[in-house]
Amino acid sequence: MKIARGWFGLHALVVLAGVVMQLFVTSGVMGGRYESAAARMANVFAYFTIQSNLIVGFTSLLLAIRPLRTSTPFRTLRLDGVLAIAVTGIVFHLVLAGLQDLTGLAWVANLLLHTVSPLLGVLGWLLFGPRGAISPRIIGWSVVYPLAWVAFTLVRGAIDGFYPYPFIDVTALGYPRVAVNCLVIAVLFLALAFGAMLLDRLLGRGLDDPDEPGGRRDVQHRPAEPSRE
């Protein structure tokens, strides 16, 4: 239990450090779309990378403080965080990594947010769970966040022309190509979600008795509450 809480606490610190570094770097970048440092820093939070890190970092912090959490909002946020950070790592390293040439603090922030955090998020979930927290209902709720992000990004882009990533840039690609790109990522997200649910059930079969010393007390050991699911 102490190792799990330490892992989650480390992940929360990595996210905090990465986001703070990214804000500092962005505030000093001149000549971009936004003239003021405040506007540039605020725009950082429009990126899926930053949002996915904040979600997984926040839920990791909660798990570090109190591991046993079973509410539907938390389970949804946790699944969103783990899946979104996995998608962030996959998409960055397969599509976006070659488009950047970073140095110094920008390179460190990029490493923390696109590589270290995804690894900590996925490995942390595989090693420590919590188990039994994923169901078709939770997967359904988890889809709300990425859909909302896409909708916000497209509406905002239509208003001021800003698109955070090349694959969603309607100005350069057009709506049909962007729709295909979003569909591919949506399929990836859902495949990861249902794969995580199946893997979660397999891993959950080997849990120790939570009432024994050192046993893991996870979601699946709590009495079922049909009215909440």
C-alpha cells in the first residue's frame, strides 16, 4: 500500500513539475498568436496533453492521499486520466515527436508531460489499480470528456483560427480529414477503454484478501450497490 501511494504521489509531482515548467516556458515565448504572457499561459490549458496530465495527476494525488475511492465521478475521472495520458503518449511519439526540436527547460517539460507521465500513469494502473473500477457504464461516462474537448477545440478554432495540433487543424486539412483523424483517435480511446476493462478483470482475479495483512482493499471488494450502477 505504501509503495502504491508513493507511486501515485510521485506521478502527481511529475505532472505538477511538467505543467509549471511548460507555463514558464510558454510565458517567455514571444512573437506568437497571443501577445501577453497571461494569454499564452491560459492557452496552455487548451491542449489535450495538459488536460490529460492534470486529470491523471489529480486522481493520482487523491489516490496517494486515500487509496480507496469508489464514487462514479472518481472512477470516470480516473479512467479518463489513464486513457487520455496513454493516448497522449501514443499520439505524440507516433505523430508529433518529429515536429519538435526542443532544448533546455522546454525539453524537460516535454519529456515529463509526453513520456514520463504516460509511463507512470499506465504502469501505475497496471501495478496498483485500483481494480474493479471499470464497467461499461464508466466507459460511457468517460467518453464525454474527449468529445467535449473536440467540440470545444473545433468551435474555438472556427472563431479565432487556433488549433492546438496539426491533426485537428481544419484550416490546413479541412473538416472531412479532421473528422477522420478524430474518428481514429476515438476508436483508439474506446479500444483502450474496453481493453482496460477486460485486463482489469483478469488482474483483479489475483488480488490478495483485503482483510489479510498486506492485502489490497480495492473497489471490487466493497459490497455491491446496484442502485448506484
